[in-house]
Amino acid sequence: MVFQIEEISLSYYDNAFNNNVIDEDLRQGPYVFIKCLIINSLDTALVIEPAKSTVKITFRYNSSDYEVEAFSLPFQDIEELTIYSKDSVDLSFGQYLLLGTEIFEYEQGDYTKEMLSILPTLKVVYQDEKIKMYSSEIKNVIIKK
């Protein structure tokens, strides 16, 4: 079985704050939209239970490990999903990456340095009652301004 990140779109990592414009998204720090692919490389069918699952983004920064829970609706509304041999399933979600962590500083505008440090260590973890998968690679990173 292969679990990989097909694409990460990164936005709100470098923001210029303007006191005349209130944009709550800017003040929550970097946002990632992640597209994953679960590929069944086994000879038998693989059954996963998205409704009973957790999806987490894990990363390392300044020698500390962090994890942020993510939700992929409507994927997580599916009770049971069978992935047949050589088939694949898409899983995508978005999340503010630094919100709630020690490294988030209110009204810091530029997170470029932090993101360059975090991205090589970023992984997605999918876990339900029967299986736990860690992403194996990041295929593509898109930087949005």
C-alpha cells in the first residue's frame, strides 16, 4: 500500500497586515491544502473506515514535533470504503498549519522561514480502527501568494 501527498498548496505564509483591512484568514498564519492518494499495491482488496478515522498533519520545527488534526468531508462521512488491488482513492483537506502550536505568533506576517523548515518533515497520518498509514512522499508543492 502506498500513501503519498500528491500536492500541497501553501497560502497565507507571507502577509502584509493593513490596519484598514480586516481579514481573519491572514491572522491565522499559513494555510495548507493537501491532496493525498491512497494506492492499494497489494494483491487483495483493502478496506478502510473513513467515518472512524483520524487524519493528522505532523511536522517537526526547532527539534519539536507537532501534529494538527484535519478533516476531509465528505470522505469522513463514508462508513466503509473498499480499495481494490491496483486502485486508488483521493483524500484532500485544508488546515491552518501553525494555529494552536507554540510557534504561532499573533500578527507575525512572514512565515516563509518556518515553512521552509517544516515542509521537508511534513507527513500526513491516516488511522482508523484497522489501519494506520503515514505518507511516504510529497510530489508537488504550490506556493500561492
